[in-house]
Amino acid sequence: MIRHECGLFGIYEHEDAARLAYFGLYAQQHRGQESAGIVTCDDEGMHEHKGMGLVPDVFTEQQLCKLPGRTAVGHVRYSTTGRSSFSNAQPFVAHYKGMDIALAHNGNLVNCVELREDLENRGAIFSTGNDTEVFMHLLVRALRERDLPEAVRETCAQVRGAYCLLIMAGKTLVAVRDPHGFHPLALGRLDGKPVFASETCAFDLLEAEYERSIEPGEMLIVDEDGERSCRLHGLLPEKPRQCIFELVYFARPDSYVFNEQVYLCRKQMGWQLAHESTPDVDFILPFPDSGVYAAVGFAQCAELPYEHANIRNHYVGRTFIQPTQSMRNFGVRVKINPVRAMIEGKRICIVDDSIVRGTTMITRVKKLRELGAKEVHIRISCPPVKFPCRYGIDFSSRGELIAATHSLEEIEKKLDVDSLHYLSIEGLLRSVMHSDSYCLACFNGDYPVRCSRGEGKICMGKGL
């Protein structure tokens, strides 16, 4: 199954740190629904609360009151390959020579298998299957001879892959983004205090001012002396390789990600898609909510009617996060229900953001056929997903990706549709402002950073 991303939030020296972290995570709930956690820091040390489930289920008013301190980091999690369990919930907290350290991580370390084996050979003991714990072990070892910022630099020099990090220790908060910039991390201001989040929609909820993105390969240190930015030595590539799937699907449309407005990018993807292939149909039908914004652009470009003939149950989570195939199929059925009167005898063009396994689309098309649709055409606002992601989006194995194992004609037959067209890679890149800054590995197999132990082996996993 696909799992993606975690959401990070951090705030420095604000009297309502825990409560603000709660709302910052709430705004980013779409980035992780397995677990949530907040760690705060005051003169007495660190205070933490974590749990399995959604943010409002994990935290109550009473629990937030037990998180004193003016600095906080928070995390919502999906797992990529680590188990969905309380032991893997973040932020992680470690205690080393009188220092408390909290670490929240979004990404996937592609060399964590060999790093973990090396650490275990040197006596390290692990309590989770999460690659964030690998980073924590390396960080603590580096702290033997370095201060926190230099220890973070030393640790980043040893790891490879995707990582956005928030690290809190004492009066210091450090924000880091890997040199390729695979995943987003933003800096904002609230009452003059620095705040960090994976997506700017968290700032909007808090009425914080978005300032800028943390740059690829940047480390921003916030402490009692103020703020200072530095580079991760020797780790800056020629070009960023940001995950374009953030813009296609994962990020909220009201967020700025990679200095792009997500809503406008998705609308432009639909516009480009209509330029490439517009069928002769009665109306455009989006599958809510992820397909809505591309469908708006498609309908406007094609000058075709746009109808919300599918009604979504908003109390059902994203179908791809269900832990078993049977539950995933149930989620597809209960999530969206067609408007019967709009379907019978009509030629319909479905616009959606992606097809990964095809499970969801097969079920939806079957329902439209049962309701008497005359023709069903599909237009997808991204290229075919043919390769697994190594950097924090769990596309499972390549054999599970329908576009990797079937031709376009075979997919049309399997889905039982009259036609199918995917947006080309060229069309996708025309939909964004910075077309030379994106990772396209899930479409073309061109991995910016390869795993150490073979292309098919993803490390111990994380929950972004």
C-alpha cells in the first residue's frame, strides 16, 4: 500500500508552545494518521506525550496542560517500512550525559541498513525498526566531542537519502533539510517567534506569517543568541530533487510547497492534461478530494461541464492508509458514492491525480457501469507510476504498480474504461515553475540517491 510522509511542527520560545504544536499538527493531519506526538522543553527538562491515532484522539486538554515549556516539536506519522506501533511514534527522546534530546524526522534514509549493522557491531541497542533511531544513535555518538549543531552536521555527513529534521535540546532548536530537498520544510513567524512546519497550511491556521522554505542542504539553528543558518558541509548537489508527488497529491492544496502554490499547480496539471487528450464526453467528473483541482483546470481548458457527481464521506480516511487489502477495498466503497441521476446514459470523463495499483479505480468504474454510464473515460494528472520510491513514499514493490506490469491497453481493459490517458512528464513539468528541481524517479526510474544494498531494498523505514 502507499504510505507517505509525516508532518513536522516546531516552535521556539512561545508561551503557548504545546497548544500551538497541537494545532500545527492538526492542520497537517493528512500527512500522517498512524500516530502523533508532542515534546516540550522547560528548565526542568523535556515533557512528552505520544499515542496511536489522530491528533484529537491522542491529545486532550488535560494532556496538553501537562506539557509545559516554551519550545516544542511535534510529529504526525505514517510508516514507510517500520511497523505501525507505539514504539515507532515520534518525536524520539534520548537522554545523554544530562542532556535531553528530541528528534522528529520526515524522510527515509537509504543507507540505514548498513548504518544500523555498524552501530550494532559497536554495541548499540535498538528498540524500534525505525531509521530515525539510527539517526539518534549517530547524533549521540557525535555529541561526545561536538556541540549540538556540529554533531548534527557530523551525523548528516554519514546518512544518505531524504530527511527533514527538527531537533530540540535545551535552549536550542535545529531545523535541517537534506541536500536534495526531497521533502518540504518551511519557516514562519508567530508573534515574532520562529515556527517550522512541513506545510504552510499549519501557519495559516495559527495566523503565523510564512517567511520562506528551509533550503536544501540548510541547517537553521535557533538558540538564545538568535538565529543562524549554515550549510551541511560537502553535501550540496548541483540541483535539488524535490518530490513532485507532493504537488500531484500529498500536500494540501492551500499550502505553499517548494515555493509553489499547490492549488495552482494541480489546476495547471489538469489544463495540460486537457491539451494532451480531451475525449468527447458530456461532463468532467472529479474523484474528490484529490482529483478536484486538476479536474477544474481540465474542464476549463476543454470547455466542458464540470459536475460533482460523486459525493465523498468526509469521515472516512484516505483509502491507501488502510492496513489490509480487504479494509482498503471497504474504504473505497464507503468513501465515495455516485449521484445516480447524473450517471445513467452519460458519457463521463473521470479526472484523478494518479493510479497506483488500480484497486480504487476498478471499484469506482464498476460502480459507474452498474449505474448505467454509457462511456467512461479516465484522465490522470500525472505520468504512470512505474517505480518504487526510495525517499519516504512507500509505493510497495514494483510488481504491485499497475503501470509497471501492464501496457496502457491492458490497463484500459483491466479498469473496463473506454479510454485512458496519463499526463506526460513534459506536461507535468510545464505545470510547475521550477521544472529542473524535481525528483521524477517514480515515473522514470532515475534515482538521485541509490540504496547501498541494491535498488530494491528500502531501509528500516520511517514514518515521515
